[in-house]
Amino acid sequence: MADFKRDTPLQRERLQVLTDAVKEYLKVVEIPIGGRHRKTTLTFTGDRFKPTSIECRYITPKQKTDD
């Protein structure tokens, strides 16, 4: 969870909603079929919390080969 200067329940709840929305979007767009979400990092800057980067990490299972 992010560190806010004014850490209120509303800020924490809204950040969680944003995190969940980004996670669901990345599941649909970024993560390949069969992949599994591992970690999403949102980076904000400034006093208005402008998003500057979103980093998504995922795991793709190894494909089995028949010998």
C-alpha cells in the first residue's frame, strides 16, 4: 500500500480500487493466455499523485514438449 501524507481510509480504499482495476485490465490485455499475475506496481509522483508508470510482472508456464 502507498504511503500518503494524509493517510485516510478514503485514500486507502480508492487506491485499492485503482490497483484492482489496473490488475484486471492487465489480465485482459498484457498477460498471455495461460500466464499468471504475479505483481503490479503503480508509481505516482507529485502532490496530486500523477501516475508515471505501471509495471506488471507475470509468470508464463513452460510448454511441455513431447519427445
